[in-house]
Amino acid sequence: MSMQTRLTAGDAELTISPENGCRIESLRIGGTEVLRQGERFGCFPMVPWCGRTENGRFRNGATTLQLPVNAPPHAIHGTVRDLAWKPAKTSATEAVFTCELGDPWPYNGRVTQVFELAEDALTLRFGVETYDASFPAQAGWHPWFLRNLGRGGQDVRLDFTAAWQEERGDDHLPTGRRIDPLPGPWDDCFGMPEGVDVTLTWPEELELKVTSREPWVVIYDEPEEAVCVEPQSGPPNGLNTHPRLVTPIDPLEVESVWRWRRL
């Protein structure tokens, strides 16, 4: 059994598994689990890229680099969800973990993930730093929220207003065209230039709002058991299409807040 870190605030309880990619294993609110259970689920970090990178290849200046193709023909969801993270700081309501970036990622650096639990909110933060060379990077979260809380209530409802939807090609990558948002089901990236703001409502049970200053969110609600609301610092294949350089003086910092209330 791997070591877990538990945070509590009021009747909220967060369980983190640093050895399993520093994923959130469980979030219980008033004793009710809101995340899909299982070693691949919960909520995992997507760093140093989010979603799919086309054919596992990206450019950094004139150099073309190859990543392991773990979702053929593409590379998906970064490398750190497969690694063990080290605790840097823990209290009753806050935990900080770090993870070294390196092979199979072609650059050396460090990722820091911060969890802050309050009675009615969870604040998540990433910092991505380089030790030497600059590189493009992305960071985001991939939570699997339960479609149904399992207490006889209704399935979750999603509410959000996006400025656009990234048109998705047959290869699951954005084509580069922005279209008016289509009805679901989705495995799609949406643009929210004012910042991510998505509300999940389990009628008469719970409302949970996912926000971030970042302008991108992937909504994935095709699975029967869960819906994923993934705030991220760039769109799928963004290492190629929207590169954001991490430099020695300019780390990538990303934050998301989940805020909830009983209904």
C-alpha cells in the first residue's frame, strides 16, 4: 500500500497519492466521494504537456524532439503522472510536492504541485521550472468527477459558456479552426478568454465550480461513470501550436480552484 497524504478542513477530506503520480485519490465532502475511484482516476497532473501532442513530436526553436508515443500515434498527458513525487511541506490543510523533470522529457527541470484545502474549496497550483535550457511546456489537471454521487440522486449537469470550441479533427487534435460550441457529448477543448469557469451540479446534492485564470478547458463527458473538466494552460497539441516557453527567469505557474456548496 503506497503512502498517502490526507488533508482535512471542516467536513472535506482530500487524499493524495504522491507515489502514484501525485494524483488526488479521493475528495470527500460530508462523507460523499466526488471523484471516480481507481489507480488511473481521481485527478492527475498533466505536465509538461496536456492532452495529445501530435505524433509525439514538438519543436523547440530549430530542434525537433520526440516523446514516447503512449496514445498511438500521439503522446498524451505528460510524464509526471507516471512518477513518484517527493513531499516538500505538509500541514493539516496544505501539502506541497515536487517532481524532477527529465528523461523521457528531453529537458531538466522541476515541477511543484500545491494543494490547499478549505471547508468549501480546494486550491491547486503548479510551478514548472527549468534548470538550464528553455523549453515549451503546459500544465493542467485531469479530474474524473463522478457522474452520479451514488446516493439515489440525479446525474451531474455541466454548465459553462465558452467563447469558442476548438474544431477537432479525426486525429483527435484541434484543426486550428475555432467554431461555435457544439452540444455534447464532448472530448473537446473550449476557449474561455476571461478564465475557465465550469459549474457541475448534482441536483439537490452538490454544486462544484471549477475556475482558473487559464483560458483553456477540455471537457470529456463520454465515459459512463465520470465527467472530466480539465483546466489547462494551453490546448491539445499546444507545445506545437501555442508554445509557452519556460525560461530560467520565467517559470510556468498555473492555478485552479474548486469551490463547492451543498444544495
